[in-house]
Amino acid sequence: MRWSNVATGFALVIAFLASDCGVDAAGASTKCSSESPLMQTRLVTAENDLGFALLHASTGKNVFISPLSIAQALGVAYLGARGATAKAFIESSVAPPGDPSDFACAAQILRTGLPQADSGAALEFANALWVRQGLSLKASFVEKAQTAFGADVTPLDFDSPDAARTINAWVSRRTHGHIPTIVNSVAGSEALITNAVYFKAMWEQAFLAPQTHPGRFLGAAGTTSVPFMNQTETLSYYAGPEFQVVRLGYRGDRFAMYVVLPKQGTGLAMESALPHAFATALANVSPRRVNLHLPKLHLSYEADLIAPLREAGLGIAFSDRADFGGISDRPLRISSVIHKTTLDVDEAGTTATAATAVVMPMSIQFGGTPIVVNVDHPFFCIIRDDRSGAVLFLGAISDVL
């Protein structure tokens, strides 16, 4: 399921576009073409499109995913995809249509321009490629993976328990301990791609702890008593016939959380319309005085994304018909796309982390009165880089524990 016609409504051109970096399809360094800025927009659009599709196709009480993390890990695999497999990556919105050299350039620009580290907001992400000792990788693929995604190659004995411990230690370190494990075993794998994302930001207008009080959350599983943070501030706000949207900015005004609150009693039924609703809200928000009641959140989520990715159109990559000939002459396929996330929202701000592992074994073959926004029933949350339009995290919260 795709919404590419909608995602362009909130995929903004990145202000830090560069014009003199990249690698060509053969892996040699080259200058970015005149199409690279357009590819940058297409890349962000595709990542957001993929994220909304996976959110809609995923199951679970509380779903919280990172489109950025998933697209980064799968983007490394796409660099080595060929033929019908490469086409499936584009049709499923893992990668945008266009020249592979422009894709590599756009990925490099995003990797170098998106991270931020200061006292108000920090965004870190990293990629790694782990390969079985003795597996011969094509030099052009290694150079592209390193240049576009910063993915260093590390040989491991995948039959040793130390291999999983090494990969888990990398993920734990990159997520600041929030995700201590991503794989239990890697035996039988030929290659494994990992991505980790760490986001921590302070609210532009912090909630005051003395104003946090217990309240009722009318969740899918019943009514529970949870702590609600409260504040009345001038915030970007939009109200549609069936939902409200409020923007909570983080310090520095680059990143923001958008709370999309459906009409009470409708649950999360609007999920399939979420991309259009969010695009409409972004185009029409205005400053209003808002009396906001927001529950504190602490959740973790994990899933194997094979089923929703197959539904999105990437099925060939998981079959013995997969063609990753750009990576190695050894026939490879994807057997798992393991995704884990955490989210903590409190009076000071937000901490969100994600890790993705793409496991690749051998295949058999190849203003006025404050508006009350009481988030006391199921809602969506979207953490977004307002400079580029990239959606960092997506959540569908049906219960607050």
C-alpha cells in the first residue's frame, strides 16, 4: 500500500543540499548530477511513504516505528540489488525512482546533514555491514555502502556466539543502551546490515512537573489511570472534521512531535487516511492558544517487518529469486528485517531510539480561548525533521501503560 501522491505534500527540499559529492553506479567517486536535489526530495518522500505504509500494515497494540532506520538499513541492501529485485525496492518505496548514482548522493547528503548534537536536541544514526569471514564482497558495493551510508564492513565468524554479542554491543552503544539486543543468533547468515537511531530533545516549552496529574485514558483495552502532563501555550494547531493536530516543537525549532488526535470514539480507524490528514494539517496549521493534556509515555516495540514489507511489494527480496548480485557473487536473499524501537515522553522532552537488522543468508539460487486538546484516547504521534520533511518516528498509540 502506497501514498506517494500524498507524501510529496510534506517532503520539503533540504536546505543543506550539496552539489559536489556522490558515487556513480560503479562505485567510483563522482560529482552529484543536476538531478541530485530532486532525488533528495524523492528520497525523503519515499522514506515517509514507506513509513506510513508499514504503520498501516503492522499489527500490535502500540506500533512505533522509525522510517529513517528502516530505510537506511534497506537502502544499503538496495545498493546491491539488481534486475527485478532492484525494481521491487523502488515499487515498495524503499528507494525512489531515478539514477542509482543520484540515490547514493542523496543518501550521503541526508547522512551528513541530518544528524545534530547540541544541548536542546540530538539526533544520531549509524549503519554497519557485518559479513561472514571469507565472503567476498564486490569492491564497488563496499565503496558505495561506505560513501553513501557510512557503513563500515566488519568480518565475523557468524557461527560463534561472539558474533551476535558483537552486533548487539554495537546497537546498544549506538542507542545509548536503550536497545541492548537486536539479534539472538546470526548462525547461517552470510551478511547482516544494521542501523541504529538515537533521538533526544527537550521541549521548546517544557511541561511543569507540578501540573502533571492522574487522568483517564480511554484505550482500546479499556480505561486506565495514567499521568497526564498539562500546559496552555500558543502552538501550531489544525482541526479537521474527524481529527485535531497539534505541533510540539523541540528546542532549536528544527524537530517537532505532531500529535494527531482522531475524533473520540473512532479509535485509530483513520489510519489509512493518516498521510493525507497529516499533509492537510501541515499545509493549514496556524498559531492558537491550546490547553493541552498529554499522557507521559514509556513504550518499546519490536517486530519482524517481512510481512508488511512483502505487502508493500518487496516480496522478491525475501525469496530465492532475489538478486543481490551487486553485493557478492554468492546468491543472497533477505530472511528477516528485525526492527526495535523505544519511546519516552516526559515533562522535559522526548527520547526515541530505533535499531534495524537486515539478515541475509544464502538463497538456493539468486489564538483566543484556549483550544482543549485532551489526548485521552488512541492517537498517532509523528516525530519529524521540519527542515527536510523526513519522518523520524511514527506511532499509533491505542493504550498507555
